[in-house]
Amino acid sequence: MRQPGLRARITAGFAAGALCLAMIMAVLSYQITRHSLLREREDTAVRAASYDAAIVRAGIRTTQPDIAEILSSIDTGENRRVVLHYNGRWYGRTADPGITSAVPVDLQQRAGEGHTAIQRIRLAGEPTLVVAVPVADTTTYYEVDSLQELDRTLQLVSLILTLVAIGTALIGAALGWYAGRYVMRPVARVTQAARDIAAGQVQARLDPATEPDLAQLTRSFNDMVDQLAARLEKDRRFAADVSHELRSPLQTLAAAASVLTRGKERLDTRTATAAGLVADEVERFQALVEDLLSLSRGERPAERGAVDVRELAGQVCRARELSEEVISVEGPRVWLIDRRRVEQLLVNLLDNADAYGGGPIAVRFAIQGCDGVIEVDDDGPGVSPDDRVVIFDRFVRGRAAHARANSYGTGLGLALVAQHATAHGGTTTVLDRPGGGARFRVTLTGCLP
Amino acid sequence: MLVIEDDDRIRTSLVLALEEEGYAVRAAATGEEGLIAQRREPADTVLVDLMLPGIDGFECIRQLRRSDDVPIVVISAREDTHDIVAALEAGADDYLVKPVKVKELSARLRALRRRARALTTEAVRSLRFGELEVRPEAGEVRLSGNPVAVTRTEFQLLCELAEHPGQVLSRTQLLQRVWQYDGGDERLVDVHVGRLRHKIESDSSTPRHLVTVRGLGYKLQP
């Protein structure tokens, strides 16, 4: 599984922290609110019941008390209902047996002991408060008080608190996101600098003054880039020197060899053979130096431009006196590629097919998504699975039957193909062609704008 | 032909090889010598190295160009884009990286000489593109009636484009037709187009006549 990014983790951490805190606060607030509201409600209920009980007490002192009359004289409002236990009988204002049976036994007992008592129960699913006030020895006055309104209030409070908790978590996440950006900013700068350097801008440096906390990192980074730049420059100069020092004598050799070749008829057979060998080897040496210099240059990124691949392939084929009928292009003809690299890549693949595969029989260009795919088919013996791994390494030559392969190949052609593909962010593979022979496939990324 | 090359061995071998190919060759070891030799007895083609003692190849090309439209071929061990473009902008007609095969060099020289000879035929046509006038047979380019000095290669390039008015010619086609390259360095075309624009456009950064068609090539329009 992919590790989430630092920023995502910071955001999640902030959100989780905020949610935790908010939840604790919400639960505590809820409990405190609930407790105090209930206490207040109970106090009110007891006070009201005591007051009402006093009325009842006065009412039943008469000789023939009309219980119903007494009870109906009590103003209880909508929420309260009254029950009177008088001389072993239950009286209520409404004919509601459910209310009398709702009075809990232990409450009756406590009231029986002469104490004002209170108990919360659920009556028909509703939270209810029952207050018991002893009126006389055998008489207890009960008030059944619905707590639904309070319950609704508490529900509303809990809803609000939940919303507040969620809101707090979201604010926490936003803070985390912002803090993440703030924390990541220097990292983003380092990333950008590293990217610039990778793209070849070795003069990119970080300013240690802008991020005092990261001064150590900034200094190390700049040191590293300094060293890298120095090494690159040294390498570049070395390659340029080598290039120059090799090219100059080779020029003399090439010109002198051409004089020898031209004057061959004037030489005796032995000398002419030797002159021929010198000329051939000079040519091969020249090819080797070109390939080596190309390889040493190849680490640089590709210089892409719009290139008509059909035209490029046609020109490569014409130069090699190869029929252009082998070329086929699927999809757009104009690709965004480094012309010189892809040209050399094509030339080397065709050379390879010539030397080891009995000549190229198909050169295909196709676009898959944004990637360009180049395939070169040959009619040779194919490439054995063992060789497929190493064939793109430097100085690897195929064990082909063709004798001329041994004399002219530099052993660098396919290594260059692989390098040019890599410079385009691509890959190189060798497959079996259906029907025999090898199929070299090169994928170049980002060939369409 | 004049060969300006400081390395004794390269100079000697080039002279020998080119003489084998049938050219009459003179040689100079420094830019100053080369310039004097060219002034005294103009050669029809100049082959010049870039790294020379005294005045370097770039300066040498500039000075040759000042007085002459002789075809100039650079032959150098330097292969950086920067050097190639600078040499072409100084006025070189072609750029070859050492080591050059003599056969290849000979082919390039033939192409340049063909361009040089093409100017001598008679019969005069006039191709007009607004205030720009190209006379392929007379070897003349005029801007609002005033003659414009162009080198032979620039002229050849302009003629190719003028012969196909409004039609896009790809860099490959232009390399083929002007330099006789089957595949070659496209920077040759780009730099020559740039040089031409400086001469025929009122504002070379926003060309009106010699326009770039992105991804395809160049065309000449009124």
C-alpha cells in the first residue's frame, strides 16, 4: 500500500486531534448540562408537588372529602398528572390505569416511610419523573411529570454539540492542511531545486536565510549541488577534451587512409592489403569513437521538438538504400522527440537487423496513449532468452552467423538505442516476431503534446 | 580551394586527400595567413578549422564574409550546438565535425560548388513577394528595388522557397535541395533562415515573408 504523503498525515493528525478534543468537550458539556437541567427540573417538580400536596392535605381533612374535586382543583398544567393513594385506593383525574401502575414500588415504599421521594422512569417510552409526597399516614400524593420537553432540549443540545465537534474537526483539518503547507514549503523548495538540477540547471541553489530551521539541510544541499556541478563540469570538460584529442588524429588518419585507398593500384599486393586493413580499421575506429562519444553525451536529457517520424524513417531508409515500403505509421505522424537521438536509434536498430537478422522487414510507428512505440522486425534467427537481458549492454555482440557482423559492429549500437529510449523516459525490449525473427520494441514516453 | 588548419598533420593529410580527389588546394596554418592568401588569390571554396592560433575560426569566417560570398565549410572537432550555431551565424555555409570522411567532404564541396555554379546560367525570371523580389537566374535579391547582398547558400535557400510560393518546405527537404544532404543537421537550415530574415525582413523576430510553420518547416509568402 502506498504511504500517504506527509501533508495528508499532518492534516489527518490535526483533524483527529481536533475531533478528540471536541468530542471530550462535547461529552463533558452534555453531561454537565444534562445534570444541571435535570436537577433544576427535579427541584421544580418537588416544589410544585409539595405545593399541590399541601392543597390535597387541606382537602382531605374534611370529613367527606371529594377526592375528584380536590384533584381537579389542582393546577398542574399540561405536563403533570396527579395520582393520589388514599386509604389503599388509587385516585386520578383521568381514568388512566397506566399511570397508577407506573408508580414504582420502591418509590411507594420510600414515600410510605414518610419521605418526599423522586424517581425517573420511562412511561410508554417517554422519560418521566415521578414525585411522591407523603400527605398523611395512609395517603401519598404522586405527581407524574413528563420530561419529554427536557429530553427534547437535551437532544437538541447533543445535536448542536455533535455539529460543533464535527465543525471543530473540520477546522482542525483545515489548520492541519495549512500547517502542512507551511511545513512543506521549504521541502517544496528543495524539491523544486532538485528538479531544476535534474533538468540540467546546475546553478540552482537554496537560500539558507529564508529557512533558518532548515539551515543544515540547505547548506548540505547546496554543498552537494556544488560538488555535483563541479563533477559535471569536470566530466563535461573531460569528454570535450577526449572528444577533441581523439577527433584530431582520427581526422589525419581518415584523410591519410583515403589517400592510401585511392593509390592502391600503385602499391604491391602485400602493401595494398595492409593499406586496406588500415583504412578499414580507421573507419571502424571512427565509428567506435562516434558511438563512445554519443554514449558519454547520452546522459543529457532529450531535446524534444516536433518531428515527422514518417519522413525521418523514410530518410533513414533512403540513406541505407532500403525500401520505404517497410515503414508503417499508425496514428499521428508528428511526434515530440529528440530528432538526432531517434534518428540514431533507428539507424542502429536497422544496422542491427542488417548485421544479425537478415535485414529489417518492418519498421512500425504507433501511438499508444501519449507514448510512441517503434518496432523493428527482422527475419533472422531471433534472440535467445539468455541474450535478451544483456543485448542492450555495452560491448555485447551477437553470436550471429554473418561474418561481417564481426568486422564492423562497435558493440555499442543497441546500448545507444537503450540510452536514447531512456532519455525519452522510455524502454527497450526484444521480443519474438510471430513467424520467426526478432522484434525490437522501443517505447518513448510523452510523444504527443 | 583554401584549407585553413593549424594542425600540421591534419592540414597535410587533408591537402593530400583533396588533391587525390582532384582539387587544387592551398593551405594556411593561421587565420591571418588564410585571409591574406584569400585576398591575394581568391579560392572558390574555403575549409576552415575553428580553433586557430591568433584570430579564431569564427572571426576568420566573419572577415572572409565581409569581402566575399565564397562558400565556407567549417571542419572542427567541436560539436556543441553553441559552436555550430555560432559558426553558421558568423557566415559559414556548412559545418562538419571531425573526423570527416574524405568522401563525405568531397560530396559537401561538390554540393557547394554546384550552388556556386548555378548562378552563371542566363534567362531572367522575377519572383515577387510583396516588396521582396527574387531573380533566380540573375542571382539577385531586391527589397523595395534595392539589391540585398546574400551569400550563395542563402540565395539558393531563398530560391527554393521562392520557387514554391506559399508552400511549406520541411527542413529535411531544404537540406536535401540546398545542401544535398540526405538527412543532416537541421540547424543548418534554421541558422540560414535566421540570417536571411535579418536581410529581407523589416523585423526579423516577427517575419512577414519567411515564416516558420511549427512542426513542419518554412514557407515564403507575400
